[in-house]
Amino acid sequence: MSKKKKHKKVHALESKPFFLEIHWEKFVIVLLFLLPLIYFSSFLSADRMIGGSDYLIGGYPFEKWIGEQEEMPMWYPHVFGGVPVLGSPVGGPLAPLAQLREIIPPHVVLALSFVVFFFLAGLGMYLYLKAIGLSPYTAALGAVIYQFIGNLATTPSAGHAGRAASIAIFPLMIFFIHSALKSKKLLYFVLTSLITAFAFYEGHFQITYYGLIFILGYVIYYLVAHRKEITRKDFLKILGYGLLSIVLICLLMAAIWLPVLGGLGTAARGVERGYAYASSWAMPPLELIDLVIPTFSGIQENDWGRHSFKIHLEYFGIVAVILAIFTAILYWKKRYVRFYAIAALVVVLVAIGSATPFFRIPYLLIPGFRLFRAPALIFYLASFSIIVLGAVGFENILIRKENIPIRKLYIVSGIIIASLAIVALIFSIGGDSIVQSMQDSMQPKLASQWGQQTVRTKISNIQNNYSDLVAGVWRSLIFTGLLIGFIYVSTKRKIKPWIFSGLFIVIALIDQLPFVSKYIPEAPAPEKYYAADDITRYLKTDRTIFRVFPTPWYEHTTDLYLLYHDIQSAGGYIPNPLRRYQEFIGAGRSVMFNPSNLIQYPAFIDLLNLKYIIAPTLPADVSQYDPQTQRTIERIRLYLSRYNRVFTGNRYTVYENQSAIPRAHLVYGYEVHKETENLDIMKSANFNPLNTVLLEEDPGAPHPENEANLIPGRVEITKYKPNEIVCRVESAHPGFLVLADNWHPDWQAFVDGEQRKIYIANHTFRAIYVPSGNHEVVFKYVSPGFNVGRIISIITLLLALGFFAVSAKYRI
């Protein structure tokens, strides 16, 4: 065979595409599904669950309780005196994936939800990058990187499936709106509406809201960048379809937004608190230090020392960062580069909150922005932007290899390597002086925010884990060198694009997974994790309707362990309790369980139907303790002396409050005062809640004479369900039936089938006027917002699907 023929044969073999190259797009879709499936595979059986902190203390017991109800519960009576189930503008039990809990254990549904969300995250990014003109090879890399960004991949640490949903669905939202702007077709506008509604139902309202603001900026950029290509007719079409899309979103959300609007003013978290939270939770160097130290050093946040509310990473990979730097320097004038570079900068400035004056701009100008806390939740949009920038660089340098400024590429590479090497050397050589410098600069500035003890702990953690910090910097240098080495090889040799894509995907996974995999905790199956202890076993022997007071010294005061065992608590775990209840227990406008009134004023415990108090078992001999601890023990003992000790467990003791007022009881006398006056009156030793109920509006009922001498009536609760309470009342005199559950405008009352007005009683409870005689009183939770909103949402969904079918068939 001649040399010419051999050369032709070799060339033919080299040009023949591999199987993977032919089926690349199918391979990518399978990969994007398999990665999260493998990642969460150990949690897809019922014998263990994701041990996310918030999920364990609140999520699972609540989901279990929802599933045990005969009908969709609208009222949640077990915590904080009762709260609406649909009290927040998110789907909760109405979320589409939540319906799987009817056939699959809730904790397995959580794992499946994460698999679905991670897959959607990768799929959305893949489709979007292709839509803006990048190759499937580049899109695959960007998709895998986004699947495991810190903001998404560390959400299992708290069990925040809602946050994961909003972050994961965002790329699909921007893909559909980009396709809508490009094609001007109704189909994509309808899909934008559907996927956005899905994000609200499944996700986190604040994170989705931030995503919509970003998309609005993207739409403006797109229209400006393509102004020469868009005709007047096209613009009017986009405007009309866009308005229709917004209307569809609002109508689809009616089922969860209308109930919330109906209860405005009842929540504890005031409107004015938004900026205060933003200021206190996002002040540097707090946020920046908690971002940089754990993320880039290899130190876990448990070792570094987490600050409250931050149990995740923002790390999105060295691959995206290095490629984004190349893009910003080498391809600044390319389409989308400037937008995403500026967007990333703006998002970071917003994420660090009031640290810079910039935060005041969105706070003052963007509607609704001031209502939210923790602006750092927006950071996922910076990750998205930088990954898009990195993808543009990867496409132009390693895939297309068009117009590469080789000299500039080498100079930038050298600067990056040299900078990281210098930093690595400085950290390696100047260990003690660097730690001392950090201590001198951090301690004075952060002591007022974190407290002296927390700052000392963090400084100690830095000292103890400094070697990991240095190793992390060298690790970044090695990965960067490896990436730049591949880029250099690509300029010298012709290598198939799928090989480069595969190599960079592997590097990205090796880089990101060791960080984020630390944030997927494991817990045993619910039956074991929430197994009844001696305290709950004792409490469950009482079949009457009552609440318990979990004192601040009890380990389950602020979680839903008691709910798991169907025990109602004065505390528990809820994101947004009712304002009046928080004021009643002495917590003010805080959303935390801070029951100062229950400790200072025993009458408040009686009013709240707190039949049992759970407290620590106190030692008989306190001589072994220091004086301060001795005084604390004696104060607790004095507080508990009012109650009867009825059970002593291994660690805690149960006391019975024999003065606890029944959940439903009759009171014959009443007084009318302003809302601001009633709490002070109840604190008075002269106030007797068995004789007098405090109202805020005049019922027009006669005042009985000598109400204290009237023969008490009899009240029996014959049915107590989340949505309905039935009482049998027998009384020789007219009076007020007081129910020691929180008042809410959606509760209605009926006396023998006739509707009666519910008055706000004793600041936060309910009362209705009942005539003398024997009566059946029914309290029903009827949410007009939900009933109307559900109909609107269902009709709108059918309408949207109709639009989708028509637009798909006729290509409009």
C-alpha cells in the first residue's frame, strides 16, 4: 500500500466520529440525571433520611402531620397557639412534588425532590447555553458546574428543598424567556409562565423574586442589544405576550397568594424589618469572611464556626472562575459578556447588603425589596453569571479556537499563575503573622456583631485549621495550573471538542464535589430519630386537649418533636408566627420563641391552656456548682414551685399546672379596651380571666351583675380538627365562649347553625357571644382567598395549557 493511501486511511479513521460524539446530546441528558441520582442514592430508601437541620427540627414532622389529616388542613394548631398552613407565599403542601407524599414516605420524597431539582438545574443551564449559541460540548460543562454550585448543592445541609427548587429552576426560566424574545412565539411566553409558577409553588419566594428581577434586567438588555433587529411589530408582540405571561403567573399563583393577602397584618415579621435584617445579616467582613474562609481553604464551616442562619457555601468552582477571567479580558466585546460581567458585580454588591451604599439603591427603588432579610440569598445569580461567562470563554478558546489572541492569553495565564503562587507562598511563610493580623483587624470590628466569645472561637479555629487554609490555596493553584495547561495544549494540538469537554467536566467535579459533599448530612429513619422518650410517653397518656410549655431549658423547645407525637406546644418551629401571639408570650415582633411573659406572669400560662410544663430535672444538692449556677438553679426551682411535679424522667421533669384554664370555657363578664392596653391589664394581679374577657370592640351585650357569683356553665369540645372545632355549651346565663386558640380573620363561628361574630379576646384568642341554654358552637376555618384562588389557579392552568397546545400546533 502506498504512503498516500495509508495517509488517506489514517485520516479517515481520525475524522470518523466516535460513538460518544455522535450521541453526545443524549449522553449529556443521561449524565445530568445520573449525577444527582448517584449523589442522593443512599437516601432513596426508607431506612435513612437527609439530616438537614431545618428539615429535622421542622420539615419532616410537619409533612408527616399534613399527610395524616383526613382533608387538606388549613390551620396548624400544634405550635405557637395556631397558625395558618398557607401563611407564606409559597406552595407548601400545594407544591406539585409534595403530592408524592401520598404514596411515598416524606423523607424519601425530599431526596427525590433534590434529584429532580439538580437535574432541572443542569438541564436548564444546558438548554440556555445552547440557546445563546454555544456548542453542546460547552453547554454540558456549564450544566454540570451549575448542578453542583454551592448555593444549590449545599441546600441539603438544612434540608432546604425550597431554596434548591428556586435556584435549580432559574436557568429554565431564563431559557424560556430568551427563547420567547428570540422567537416572538406565544409558546415560549406560556412556558415562561408555567415554569415561573412552578418555581413559586416548589421554591423559596425571596430567591424566585430575585431571579425575576434578574430576568427583567436580562429582557431590557436583550431588547437594547437587538434593537436594530426588532421591528415595531415584533416589539408590540413581545409586549403583548409578555403582559399575558405576567397575568398568567399572577393567576396561577392565586391559590397561595390570596390566602396570604387575606391575613396581612397578622404575621409577626413587620414590613419595616426588611432593612434591619439586611443590615445585620450581610455586614462585612462577616459575610465575606464566612464566604472566603470555608469555601477556598478546605475548612468545613463546623471547624471555622458558622454564624447564625448560614449553613451553606457559595463556592461554584475554580473552572468557572478561571474561564470567566479569560472571557472578561479576551472577549469583552462579545455579546452577553458585558451583561453578565456587570450583573455578577451588581449581584455581589447586593449580596453583601448594607456593607456598601449600593444596597440602598435596590432597597429604595425596587418594589418589595425592603421586605426581605438575608440579601446574600441572591448570590446564586452571581454563580450563574460567572458560569455563563466561563462557558463563553471555553467555547471561544477550546472549541471554536477563532481569533484567539495568543499573546494576550499567555500574559493573562502568567499573571493568574503568578498571583496565586505569590499568595500561596505568603500564606505558607507568614502563618503566625497573618493569623495575628486577622485577629487584630477582625476582633474590634466583629465583636459587636458576633460577640467576643464567637470571635475568639473563630480566631481559634483559624489557628487550629491554618494548615488546611494553606493547603486550600495551593490546591487552587494546582487546579489553575492544570486548567491553563489544557488551554495551552489546545492552542498547539487539534483535539476533539468532546474530549476537552469531558476533561473539564471531570476536573470540575473533582474540584467541587469534595466541598459540597460535606453538606449532605445523614440521619436514621424517622421512627428511630423521633422515637418517643419518657417525657412524650407520659404526656400521651393524657387524652384531653391541652398544650405544654417547653421551658427554654428543654431540648425540644424550638423544634417539632412534640408535633411528631401529636402534642400541642406553646413553642415549636414556624418561620412566621402570628404577631399577636408573639406579643402575648412576650416575644414582641420577633419570630423566635421568647416566652418572657410566660415566665414572669404565671396567669399567661393559665390563659394559654398550658397544662404541663417541661423543665430540667434539678439536682437536690447544688453545692458542687459555682455560685452563679446555684442561683440559676434556685430561680428555676422557685419558678416551678407553683406547679405539681407529676413525672420525673431521665433528664427532664413534667409539672402539672392545675390552674390551667380549659381550651374552651365560658366567661360572663367583659371589658373593652384598646389593643395596646390589654396586655398590661392581663399582667395585673387584679385581672381574673375566669370572670372577665378583654375585648377590643363593643359587642353590645348586657353586662351581668355579680358575674363572679353566677353558676358556671359547662363547655365540652366534642370535635377538635385543624379546620373545625365543635363545642357543646350548657349555661343558665348568656356569656362569651372563649377559645384559647389564636384569632385569625378566616375563622368563622356558628351557634346552632347561625353565624356569629368572632371577637379578639385577651389580645390573641377568640370569643363569641352565646345565649343562655344548650347550644352547639362550631368554629370553621374558611379561607375565601384559598377557595377563590384555587378555582382561579385551576382555570388559569387549563387556559395556559390550552394556549400551549394552540401555539404548539400553529407555531405562533
